[in-house]
Amino acid sequence: MTEPDWLALNRANWDERVAAHLAPESDYDLSGLRAGHHALHGIEECELGPVKGLRLLHLQCHFGLDTLALAQRGAEVTGVDFSGPAIEAAQGLAKELGLAANFVRSDIYAARQVLSGDFDGVFTTWGTIPWLPDIAGWARVIASLLKPGGFLYFADMHPAAMVFDDEAGMACGQVGSGRISTRAFSRSTTRGTMPIPRRCYDTARRTISCIRSATWCRR
């Protein structure tokens, strides 16, 4: 079945990001991972807690940086992403570092069909939902993948924060110049420019409501 244009362009966008994000000059720092302990985001380090022995699922894992960090902490972890180049890079990193992590290429909405068993926890963070057209469906997929009593760890920023400070070179979420960058609203790929549909920006209240409704149905 032919995939919709927004999905094809989104996939092309993330396919092309892999090489750039693995380049030495990238903001993605692999030195900690190669040294044996990649530090997660400070919020995650404070909140996530011990994961040793847990069966975890990392959705939209990109090239597996945080997936492998969870493996280093002793989790039995599976990473899922819809980008073929990202999954290949993740598998290569796992082999290079001798880490036991499983990587599966799949669209987020088809994850339940391609994964076996349930998970103690689902981990998905930073920029994962603005690309998705159906937050309620996303939440239902997550609920279907969790064991009874399992947890979702989800961290993100408000999308409005992303329109500021690109040109000031500041970290996401920090307020500086107040200038708005249109780069937050589109991404260019070799296949064309991909506008981010406005409907993808769900409110925090709706996102939380969808998660609560999906987990309630799971019970």
C-alpha cells in the first residue's frame, strides 16, 4: 500500500538525518556511550530510576543512542524506528560496543503487530510526538505493549518553545532573543520540503488525556 506523502517525506527527512547526527561535528555525543556510560538527559536521569532487569521498549529510537544507554544500565531493551538507515546504524553501534539490544524497523502505529510479548516500560522522549497525526492512536499502541502495571516514560517540551532562539544558538526551551525561526515549521529533504501539519501539535492536556484514556482501557 502506498504511504501518504507526509509519512514518506517525514521518513526521508529522518533517513537523511542519520549520517549528519553521526558525524563528529554533530550535537550527538557518542563519547560517553563508547566509554561505557552514556548520560541521559538530566530530567531522565533524575526521574527514570533503576532499569536493570526490566524489559523496555524505546519508541522512535533514531540511531539508538538512548536505547544503548538503557542497555548499558542493564535493561533488556528493544528500539523501534521507521527509518531503515537509523536502524542499521543502531545495529552497527550495538555490535561495535558489544551491547545486547534489539532493533526493529516499524512505523509507530504498527509496533504492536511486529513486536512479541509485553514490556515493563515504554520510553519515548524529545520531539517524538509533533510528527504524529493521531495522538490517541499512539497512546493506544503504547498501552497495548505494556504489561499490567507497566509504565510509560515520556518527556518532551512544548512545541512553542521550538520556534525561538534557533539563530541565537541556544538550547531548546531557553528563551533568549525572542526571534522566531520558520525552520521549526518545515524540514527540507532531497525529496522536497515537508511542512509539519498543524494538527500534529496537540496540547499537553490532550496528550495526557489520551494517555490516561488508553491505559484505562488497557486495564
